[in-house]
Amino acid sequence: ELTKTQTDVRDIKETIATKLATSDDISRLMNHIDAFAAEALSYSNHDTLRGHAIMDHDEKLKAHENRLTSLETK
């Protein structure tokens, strides 16, 4: 998915570059695209970390539940 997105962004850059009048316009637009891409990657990384934390908590809760069940049967 990331490779496809990068290819799409490259295509957009080329299309925009041929239609914009000045290199300042192109540079400004590229800076915005780069900032957006960096922010999207940051959100993706945060989601991955949150998912890992949730999985860790789920495992701990299951282990805790097993310990409680074991104690209740004694």
C-alpha cells in the first residue's frame, strides 16, 4: 500500500510540475505534500504502537483472569 501511495504521489508531483507556472509554486506544493506524508506516517506509527500496547494489555488481562479463576477454585 505504501509503495502504491508513493507511486501515486510521484505521479501527482509530475503532473502538477508540468501545470504550475513557477518553481516557487512547485517547491511550496512539494513541501506541503512532504509535510502531509510525514504526518500520515507518524499517525501510522502511533497506531502500530497503540495496537501493540492493546495486545500486551489483552494478554495481561487474560493471565490475570486465569490466576483469579485458579484462586477461586481453591
